[in-house]
Amino acid sequence: MQIVLEQINPKEYEGNVIFLYGNEVAERTLPLSKKEIEYLKERRERDPEAIVVFDRLPYHLIIVNFDPEKATNECQEHLRRLADKVVEMLKADKQTQVAVTGEGIIPEEIVAFVEGMNLADYSFDRYKSETPSHLERVAIEHTFLSQEELDRNVRLWNRIFWCREWVNLPVADLNAVDFASELEDIASDLKVKCTVFDKKKIEALRMGGLLAVNKGSVDEPRFVVLEYHPKNAVNEKPIALVGKGVMYDTGGLNLKPEDYMQEMKSDMAGAATIASSLFAAAESLQFI
């Protein structure tokens, strides 16, 4: 998904437009007739988070109502969930491009909404013969964000994307050796120290638990330590994060129901999440 900044005037924009409607201030810029505004107000009174679509064939104007008076975290999470619904609507209509703007809203709210779109648009397509439809381009009204702020968020969303890819990949294509190698490559690019213990080192350190689990695999184990030391660090003591990295949990296989077996490749989600979090922090601080 390409995410860009543009000048977006809902009254003149030729394309699909999502308009975030936080409060009544928004009415002055809405490209709606009096009857349409009355209808919108009626819908908003009945449901403060209604998604109202107006046809502007061949495009659509999508009004996303939300309550900005809610607590910050709650408001932003609702915007992410509303974005999920909008993406579903766009995909059903085979729309691949859209612009996002609004009135009476703050940058954090539009960021939360676009983040929700980015997360909702994800699907694991690597093994599909036909790639599902995805949003190809999302334009954001340029007055809400600087290019630097957008780039910072896009970098974070890309880390989330790759964390999901790692979790979804089966062990046949991502075993412990492969995963450790990928982490080494990324760490090198981001100037993060990466130490990888191979099987001999693990045995020398008498890491019995890891070795016992690895007996159920034909692949060798790896133990990875990632360290990032930012300049002018605020914390006197380091923050330590630990993530479980069992690439495929074969333990108790005969006890697990059939539907659950397909999820055992996700037993390394802890390691993927921790590695992605550290990489995201390192990448973010490098561009400050």
C-alpha cells in the first residue's frame, strides 16, 4: 500500500474520499446538499459512529462518524475498528484507491484511522495463486501531517507487516536457522547488535530446556540476543524483552484438536513481536 500526502478538497476531489466527521465544524466543508446534511445528522443522532456512504459515481464519499469526546485511547481504537469496516466496504466494491480527510479532528485521530486501514488490508498471500484485492494507494490530507511524521508511521506499520509475515510462515519456509539469519541481516542494517548462539554454543551453556524442546525437530536450534544502545539513552538500566521462538510446537501433538494444529507455526509469535518491537524502536530513533 502506498501512503502519500496530498491536498484534498472533498468538493473537487476526483476519487473516493473518506471524511472523518468528529463534530459539527465538519459541516462547513462537506460537499453535501441540505437534504444530504439533514440525512447525515439524523443518522449521526441515531448512531454516533455510523458510516454513511454517498454515491458520487463512479466514486464514493464515505462519511465516518465518531465521538472525539471519548478518552483518547478509546477514541483511537474505535477509529481503527471503523477503518476495518471501511476497508471491507472498499474491497467489496473493488476499489483500490482512496483519499482520507476531515474537519474538526486532530492528527492522532487521522493517523489511528489510516493505521486501522493498513492493518485491515493485510492478508497472508504468499502461497495464493491469485492475489486478493488490496488497497494500492491511500492519500492523506497534507495539513494533518508532515512528511517526516508520515514516514515514521509508515516505518512502524511496515514492521507490523513483517511481524505478521513471520508468524504466518510455516516452519518449512522459516525454521530457527532461517529466522536467526533474517534477524542478523535486519539488525546489521539498523546498527543493532545481534548475537546468535548455534547448537554447540547452546550445549556449552547447558541450556537444557531449549535443547530438550529441539529434540522434536530435525532443524538445529538458535538462540538470538538483540541489543540496541541508543545515543543519549534516558534509562540508566536496560529494558529487557523476552519472546518465545518455538518455530513449530510439536509438543503434545496427539492431544491437540485438528483445527489447532494449523496454528502451531505461530508459537514463535513472541520472538517475532519482540524482534519487531526492537527494530521499530531502533529505526524510529535513527530518523529523529
